[in-house]
Amino acid sequence: METTEDNHPIHAVLTPLASFSKTALAAWGERHLTADAEVFTDGLAAFNALREAGHPHTVLVADSRRGACNQTRSRWVNTVLGNIKRSLDGTYHAIRFTKYAHRYLAEAAWRFNHRFNLAAILRHAVHTLIHAKHWTEKALRAIPSCLADGSR
């Protein structure tokens, strides 16, 4: 979650990982974080991969689960993730998250990242509809599921 100086969310990157390991997080960080990105985590050891890659790393310590949700630096991450979970649950009643996670998360991130300019969303959608290649359902389903660390 990228935030402004006063901690309001600007952009989100939502990508599935094959595992929550140092290797997977290092690959994700290399792909998605700028060199000067500051990282705030809950202290899980796998996040040390981002510190080892040179990112300033701050561990957010909370005395309870509710306390972690209310911390200033993690509040928006928790809010956005909660909203996405609720949205997916309400929209896709027969969800196959493992198979289509990259698509569900890409849709949620795109909507979140474009939320301030609703007129542009319509323009982008119309432009894409006009210029996009026609895909059959069979062709769309044949696209492999690629995870953030490059594995399938």
C-alpha cells in the first residue's frame, strides 16, 4: 500500500504468492518496490528479505489483533484487504481463489488505484473494449496462473 505523507492510501499492489517465504517475498519486492520504499510489517521472519534487499524496515508491534488493525501505518492495508475479501465473497459465490487469485486481485487493485477519477475509468473501459482482441472463454481459461514469484 502506497500512502501519502499524512497516511492516506494512493495505490495498492495485490498479487498472490506461491508461498510466504523469504525467496517469494524477495522476488515480489524486487518486482514491485522502488529502491527507497519504506516497508512496515508485522515482524514475520520472511519479511527480512525486504530488509536484506536494502529497504528501510519497521516492525509494527501490537499487543492484540485489534491493536494491529488500529495502528496508523497498517490501518489502510487492513481496511483495503477487508473490503476486498468482502467484495469477493459477495460477488463470486463459487470462488476458486487458488486458480484465479491473480485475476481477482488484479481487478481489485485496478479499481482501487483508479478510484479518484471515475470519468477516466469509463474512458479506459471503452477504449479497451474497442481496441482489445476478442478472446473466447476457452482461450481465457487456458491462460496459466502466474504468481508474483514467477512460479505456477
